[in-house]
Amino acid sequence: MTGDFPLGLASLQREAAKGRALPPVETWNPAHCGDIDIRIARDGTWFHLGTPIGRKELVRLFSTILRKDDDGFHLVTPAEKLRIKVDDAPFVAVLLQTVGEGAGQRLIFTTNVGDEAVAGPLHPIRVETDPVTQEPAPYLHVRGGLEAKIARAVFYQLADLAVPDAHHDHLGVWSCGAFFPLGRAA
């Protein structure tokens, strides 16, 4: 155990310092070791024992070993698997870059932990609508079943790019040849 975190933090930091790609958490199958008092709030803030984790590097490091399983979200290493709490989505899409236009347009999102995902068939955008308030809740698939909630300002950027679908029933955006509905056309 390293400090308050039982995940071998020093070895994780060494791996991250090597500049490697994301670890293959989907191939690791350690025994479940219990729950750890880490929570990701709706705004993307990570908490440990009720206190925000202030070191961005540590949050980034933990985000690289995050996995979603049928029974919830876990921090996973080859030797340990600890369940954490996630209030909504584990990430927030905070930046949007647009390259090109029309059906060939590419929408490149950056999350609060530095991940980049280009919306398309492998990284779809979905919008849930609250049945009572009719407020949209947009999400982007980032990796391995993990999603980013699209920040309000970024969603406004998407709305500015919205065009009607072929039937003019929905407004949406194109990225990498895929059309993603954002809402019903008025």
C-alpha cells in the first residue's frame, strides 16, 4: 500500500512518466479488493475522503486506470480492483475543435483529464432528454465504455454547428461521416 492509496501509486507514476499509451485495463482481471472513498462529481472533480484531489497529475493518473464494469466504476491495476463512485459521467468534454465541414467534418473533443476523442462511429455523441424539464444531457463516448458529459459551453458550440437530418426531423452534427442528432427540429 502506498500512502492512502492501495494501488501501488509509485509504480503507476513510473509508468505514466514513461509516456506510454493508456494501460490495457480491459485485459486486467484482478480480484475485487473492495471500495475506496473516491468519488467523481458531476463537474468532473475527483474527491478522496470528501476532499477534492488538487493535483491534476494524480487525477490524470487515476483516470488512466479507470474502467467501467457491469457492477460500476473501478480503478484497476494488474493486482487490484477498487470500486469508486461516479455521480454522472467520469469525464467532462471541456473543449471542442472543428476541422472541415459537412459530412466530412471532424469534431475533436478534449476532456477535463486531457483525453482527446474524435466523434464518429467509435466515439458517438448521444443526448438524453430529461422527461420532466426537457433539458438535454449530451455525452461523448471516450474509451472503453467511459463517457464524458459535454460541458454546456461545448454543447452550445455543437448547437451552432447543427444542421437538419435528411428528414428534417432532428438537428444534429456531422463528424467522421456519422450524423449525431442533438434534438428535435422546431
